[in-house]
Amino acid sequence: MSSANTEVAYNSKIEGGVVVTKLDAAIDWIRAHSVWPMPMGLACCAIEFMSASCSRFDISRFGMEVTRFSPRQADCMIVAGTVTYKMAQAVRRIYDQMAEPKWVVAMGACASSGGMFRSYSTLQGVDRILPVDVYISGCPTRPEALFDGLMALQKMIAKEPGLKLLKRDRPVKPLYFS
């Protein structure tokens, strides 16, 4: 039996060993599939984020298993839960410490719109202090919905120019404290 007939693996002599692509496309693909999230766990949605990291749901399938708890090392803030006015200053300060490019995911009804808490102490949506890229509904959000939102974020990242300096000029409403 000859060795040419039994060859089933990749052969660089036959295939050429060359991958042709644009540098911008390669950088976009790498950035989209190596997002390092930082959970800003403020309420019950943070528990659902923890379950998404476990073996049953396995967030590492999407290239996001490197969860960082330092804003200097993360590029995606996942705001999970109720944001109070007292906590809003800290959330904004942590967001400002993140390096560009950075993205924000509002996880759950409370982070998206204040949820069922219509009180003087609750911020009615984190988009009043941060530029939110993806909103994920639910109370609390299931891990499947979180993955759907994170895949939408990956598609958005892949469309952004990778070689250009990203300067976010999105308007953010200032938050005034009295």
C-alpha cells in the first residue's frame, strides 16, 4: 500500500501552506474572537453570568473565557443588574479606566431600563451614563440570551475597522448628582 493513497492529514506540499487575506480582515477576526469581558455584577443577572462561564454553557466556545476583573485588562464591560445612583459614579469611573476599543453590554431588564425598580434611587438604564452597544433582555437573563447578545457583539466588532484608531464620539448624557 503506497503512502500517497493513505494520506488523510493536511499536506503543506499539496496545499501550498499559504493563507491569503487582508490584514484588516485578519485583525477584525482576531479582535472579534478574543473579547475579554469584565462583569460588572450588581444584582441577580451576575449569577446568570457565572453560570454562563461554567461547563454546561461554556462561554469559552465564543473566545470570551478570559474574564478579567480589572478594567485595564478588559475590553467589554457587562453591566449585569440594577444600577443605583450611588453605584453609577463607580460604574462610570471603571468604564473610563478601560482602554480603547471598549464595548458595553447591558444585561437584563434592570441594566437596560431600570426594570421593575421605578424609584428615586435607581438609574433607569445604564445607557444614561455609558454608551451601550448591546442590550440583552430578560429578568434574569438566561445564559443562552447572553450568548446571543455576545455573538451580536462579535459581529459588530468584526465590522469595525481594525487598523484605524477607534475614537468613540457617541453622545452620552451626563449624569448629575446633587
